[in-house]
Amino acid sequence: MNLVVFHDHGDHFLDPFLKSGFRHVFCAVSDGTYWITVDGRMGLPVIEVVAASTFDLRSFYENEGFTVVAVAKGGPVRVPYVMSSCVGMVKTVLGVRSISVTPYQLYKFIRKIQ
């Protein structure tokens, strides 16, 4: 499973208009050895190895107050244009096909398909 992590620690001019607790999103994927986060900060991807795959990363983020949803990796995203945003980055990395443009819309979509 992969993790989609929602929180309020974004740094975007639209933050005041986004739902509290869902102002930013990033994902964590496991390659079997490590947890790797992919975070679209201001449209620029930041990719980091953050822990061994045996580490309970979901509980760590939940204890930090973040909302975490586990998702299976989908297929390739076949759209001509993906927004260069945190939401677009997560959708591309995890193969999520939705029209979500805000973190909260993405959260509702992921919860619906589970």
C-alpha cells in the first residue's frame, strides 16, 4: 500500500481558501525496502527517502495530526495535462484518475473509491 498524506502546512497563496486540514497533500510509496515521499511543493517535486519500509509511517504521520489514507497504486494517468500542483503530483505518482483540483476533493475521491 501507498499513503496519501493531507495537512495544513502548505505555502500557497490559495491556502486561506482551502479546507482546514486539507491545504496540502503528498504521497509516500514503498519500494519494499524504503518509504519514499513525493511532495509537489509549489509545483516542484521533492523526492526523499524517509524511512525503512518496516517503519510504521502511517502512524507517524497520524500522530503528527495529519490525515492519512492508504491506497493501492493505480494505472498510468492518461491525460494530456496534469496540473503542476501537490494534487497533480499525487495523482500522477499513484495513477489516480480524477478531476480533483484541491487536496480535499482528492481526499473525497479516494475515500469514495475504497
